[in-house]
Amino acid sequence: MNNTLLYAATVLIWGSTWLVINYQLGQVAPVISLVYRFALAAGLLMGFCWWTGRQLRFGPGAHLSFFGMGLFMFGLNYLGAYWAQFYIPSALNALVFATIVWLNILFTRLLFGVRSSGLVYLGALAGTAGIVIVLWPQVESLSLSDETVIGAIISFSGALSASVGNMVSQRAQSRQLPVISSNAWGMCYGTGLYLLWALVSGSEWQFDPSFQYVTSLMYLALFGTVIGFGCYLTLLGRIGAHKAGYANVMFPVVAVVLSVLFEGLEVNLNLLLGMALVLAGNFAILRRS
């Protein structure tokens, strides 16, 4: 699959998960939902690797990378995303997570010596401005209450963890570790971490048999986790985290478009101007990829 299709698939799939996650919140504790999600995803991916004859045996060094992916990208990242939405609306959560584009630029410079071009910085700036404009009507009325500040801190912690996970994956791919097998093991470690957290925190084990919960769980496991991460991390290995990270700026735009189509969100000047800036930033960053 070429880079354009990988990017489009990542943006469309993960952009939709911001809305789908809402159906996971309620009766079941977030960490328990994450155990279900990543256990299902890890099982599917391990089974796929075994069925297709992909490598599953690796040395201790490789497993250290897999553990890092499990901890930062498949673990703390999602705890931050899920928990933040108990304190702040999904729009603000998505806005804070979009900072990963800047975190990736910073970390690839510090850890890999990758100097981003002026176009990358310009694109990141345009995209960030566009997201602020698109989501401003949904967040402008929020006060700087304790809940809002706590939620924003949790959300940023999740974005920071995700960026660190991106660096671990980029390093693993530079060592020629296969993406699909790495993801399978990383998701296994992520599941183990969620399970340990659930046991330590004393979370109540529940399962919501409702149609909304089960279908959203299946979607998040198969598309949001197995396919989404497969596309994104393959793209990251090809064009670098400093460019692939821009997909996180596009996710809120997809979420807003879906809201326009299915929830009757009004199309206004903020929406049109913000989306134009995001798309311009997208072009600036990826036009040479």
C-alpha cells in the first residue's frame, strides 16, 4: 500500500474513533474496556501472524522495544485519552492530542537528528491554528476550572506518551523489526499493563452486553487498533514520525465532518476556515512524501 493510502486510512479510521470511544464510557471502567479492547486486538494480530507465517520469536532486545511500545503507545496513551474525557469534552481532548505533531518534531530532532524543513514547521503551525479555529466554538465557553485543567493535563500526558511510543517504534523499524509482529507483541504487553493496573486499582470487572458497547468495542479493536496502528506505524517508518504525526491534526477534522453528516452539526465560517488551514498544512508537510 502506498503512503497516500496508508495516510488516508489512518486519518479516516482514527478520526472516527474519537466519537466511538464515547460508547465505551459509562457502565464499564475505562481500564477494563481497554483490557477487552487490547486483548481482542492482540489475539487477532497474533493469530494473523501465526496463520501467515510471520516471525514471532525475537530476542530480549526486541522485546524491550515491544515493551516500550506497549507501555507508551498502547498503554499510557489510551489511559490518558479515555480518562481525560471524564473531565473535558472530546473536542478539547482531540485538540490537546493534536500537540503530538510538535512533540514528534521535537523528539525526532533530539533523538534521531532529523531536521524538519521550514515547510514542516509551517504546515504544523497552519494545522494547529486550523484545529483551534474548528474546535473553538466547542471549547470557548469552558472555564479554567479544576476539572478542565486536570482533564487537559491528563490528555497532554497521553499525547506525550504516544509521541514517546512513536519514537520507540521508529527506532524498532530502523533495526528492521517487522511492524505487524512488533504491534502484536506490543499489544500483548499493553494488555498485560492494563490488566495489572486494573488489579492494583481494584477496578470492578464488568461487561456491558448492549449493542452499542459491543459493536464499538469490536470497531475499536479491529479497525482502531489492529488496522489503524498497522497503517500509521508503517507510514511512520517510511516518512518519519515528524511528518506522520500530522495525521493527529487531521483526526478532529474527520470527527467534525462525521458530526456534520450524522449529528447535524452546523457548517459555519469557523469550520470552513479551520478545515482549509488544516488541509493546507497537510499539503505543506506531506507534498514531498
